[in-house]
Amino acid sequence: MAFTEKNLFVLPPVVVAGRQLKRYHVTADPAGIEPEVEKAAYALLPELLPEPDGATPAAGFVVLHRGGDTGAYLNVYSWVWDNVLHFAGAAAGQPALDCPDLDPARFVRIEPGARNWIGCVWELAPLGHERAAWVRHMLAPDAPDLSGYVADALTTGTTGVCA
């Protein structure tokens, strides 16, 4: 299987259930992800966020990926326990992941243990940046800078080819 680059769109952060979330969209379509797919994915976000632990600032990032077929995938990464990344995911339009049909706007949660996947090669593009941004703004300074972390995102472009 040959690797084909995909577009990476960086959208403004949102606050969901008190958690500040950066947003990344991945798609082959240069027009971006269909509004109905985005709306359906973000409607499920509150169910995919962990409870605040009381010590870690409520922040994280989401990667919404529109596959080349009928599939759409929502990966939700939340910072917990000071320096740990919590993952929860959902999918739509992909019967192989127990979706009820081919509708890319009908998301279902991927239950923990069913598939312990954290993302495909395109969805993982933001992970290295987000780790470095968390260290840079939250762990390394004398005082954590949550607004600095939330403002520090990749730029819109492509998911990038690793050397």
C-alpha cells in the first residue's frame, strides 16, 4: 500500500465540558470535512472526555479524520494525571468498527478493549507536536501556561511524511 499525503486543517480551539480542546481535521479533500460529519463528531465529544482529576488543567486535542471511503474517525486525547495522555475514540460509516451503517455522520464510541488503537499514520501527525507543547508550556516552566499551550498548535498544511 502506497502512502498518500492528506490535508491537515487546524481549527480554533473549543471548550467542551470545561475542557479546552485544540482541533485538527485530517482529510484528502482540500475543501475539508463535511459540516454534518464535523457536527455529529463534536456532539459526541462530552461522552469521550474523562472526568477532571482536580490537579491537571482540563485540556487536550481532538483529531477528526475523514477516511477515503465511508469512514470517519474521532480521536480524543486529554491530558490527565499531570503528564499522561488519555485516549477515547469513535467511528462512523465503518462496519468493520461496529458502526451500524455507512453513514459518516453516525458516530459510535469505540469501546475500550474492543480495539486498543490510538490512531492511524495520518491521525498521529499532531501527537509529537502536542507532547512537545505540553512539556514546553505546562511542565517545563516554573508556572504552567495553559493559554500558551492552547495557542501552540500545528499549522494547516499536510500531515507530513516522516523520514
